[in-house]
Amino acid sequence: MTGNMVFDYLLIGVFAAAAFSGLALFFIDAPYGRHKSGGWGPKINTRLGWVLMESPASLVFLYFFLTGENNTSIVAITLLVMWQLHYFHRAFIYPFQIKVKPGDSVPFMVIFMGGSYCAINGFLNGSFISMYSDHLNNEWLTDPRFGLGILLFAFGYYLNKKSDQILRDLRKGGSTEGYKIPYGLGYKYVSMPNYLGEILTWTGFALAAWSLAGVSFVVFTMANLVPRAIANHKWYLETFDDYPKDRKAIFPKLL
């Protein structure tokens, strides 16, 4: 803990929210994509929703990173680049790569909840690196945790982005109708390698930063993605008679 009450209570709150969210998602499917449903209130344009939901993680992180004192070391700048590689892309590029039906929309409540967490997450990780991380100096460059974290981040990042590309390629030519079975790379082993890649990405980041804020992100990510991966895996099995029966939901050979 840092001694900053706002930071510390928000950090505890993220762990508590992860427990609640993970439990809830085993009973309620998130209402978008293949699990889209009514009863979640007003909706907004899908692309705009993605930008509004994901951009706080990029922008809030950057603001608190720049306002701290430990933001000039090579280690700190490397962590900044790692964070923005994912979130700048997720907020400002990915929403315009995905195929959506004309007029497609998502519940504003989902966007609000996701955006609120992204803002808190950006604050916790950006301010930790620049204000509360005395260990992230030049000596940390040779620490095995930093190097291993970067490698794990890079592998997870590649797996996440490549898996998303495989899904987008299923709708080449502008088609937005129907779902198909994805194949290749991580899809040989699990139904949701993009989710697995995201978990590995932030596990690598948390290891490289060696921070409890990073750990809270991994826990929250798993609490949200693991139940959703299980729900999507079940949907695939129920929808396609020829769906590969040896695939797991998210962790090869395990779950």
C-alpha cells in the first residue's frame, strides 16, 4: 500500500469488484456480441462505444504518468510504451477495424461501467509507475522479472492481436452476417485465444512493473474474461455440430 487513501481504497475496490464481477458473469452473459440481449437500457453506436469505453485507460494513464516524478527512466518509459501499445490501439484503431452492421449499437450501461473501470485502472497503474515505484530505476533493467515480463507481454500481445485478426478475416469482403468457426494459431487449442492473449499481456506487464496495481489488473481481467470465454465456448459447441471437441475454452488442456 502507498499511504495515499484514494489510491489504496481504489486498489482494494478493484479486487473486490473483480470478485463480484467474476461471480456475476457465471450467471449473466455480458450483453454484446453473440450474447446481445435487451433490457439493459439506452444504447449508443458500437464504434463510438468502444472509443468511449477504452480511451480512459490510455488517456488517464498518460496524464498521471506525466504528472509524477519517476517518468523519465528507461524502465518507466518502456512500461508507458507497453501500456499504450495495447490501449491506444484498442481505443482509437480497433473500433474502426471491426465489422459491424449498419446501425449496430451497444448498451450505454456496459460502456459506462467499462469506461469507469478503465479510468480507475489507468489512474492506478499510471500513478504507481510515476509516483510510488522507487524500484523502477535503471538497475531494474537487468532484473529477470523485467525481462521476463516484457517477453510475456510481447507473446500475449501478439496472440491477442493475431487472434482478433483471424476473427476479422472471417468477415472479409464486408460481410457482417453470421458466425463461423475460427481456425489457426491459438484457435487450435482454445475457443478464445484473444482472451488468453490479453491475460498473458497484463500478466507480463504486472511482472515487469512488479506492482500490486498491475496484479489487480490481471485479477480483474481474468474475472471478466474467463467466465465470458466459458460462455462463448458453450455457445460454439451448441451452435456448430462440427465444432472441434478437443478445444478448451481459454486455457489449453485445462479449461
